[in-house]
Amino acid sequence: MISNLFQLIARRPPAGVEPGFVEDVHVSRQSPRDLRTERILLIGWVLILCKSFLVIWLVDKYHLTFNANWVIIPTVTAALLCTAVYFWRD
């Protein structure tokens, strides 16, 4: 590590790659799906659906002065982001 620091300070080009040095690693198989996590995601989507209907009903019943989409759209967007990160993790 010290020799690499000296090379960096002296701005000398690094020596060639040693024969035992690992240059690249490729993993070809996907990680297995976790059923518990997928169940939690499904439960979360069901709760978001219930929350959305509840917000729409409350805004309509109490004649609130804002649109229900101000609550629903950020919730659904965050849930979509979390779901996409889980399914496209590899």
C-alpha cells in the first residue's frame, strides 16, 4: 500500500499486473428470490391501496380543500421505487 502511495505521489506509471492478480469477476446467476420479502411487498401494496381509498373517501366526506392525489401520488411513487429496486437488484 505504501509503494502505491509513493507511485501516486511520484506520478510513475504502475507496474504490470502480477500473474496471480484478479482483474475481473463476473457472476452469471441471479440471487434467489426471497418469498418473505415478496410477501411484505404484496402486503405493502394492499395497504397502500386501502390507504388510497380511505384518503379519497375522507377528502370527499369532509370537503377538504386539497386534492387527494397530493397524498396518493408520492406514496405510490415511493412504493414503485422500492418494488423496482427489489426486482431489478441484479
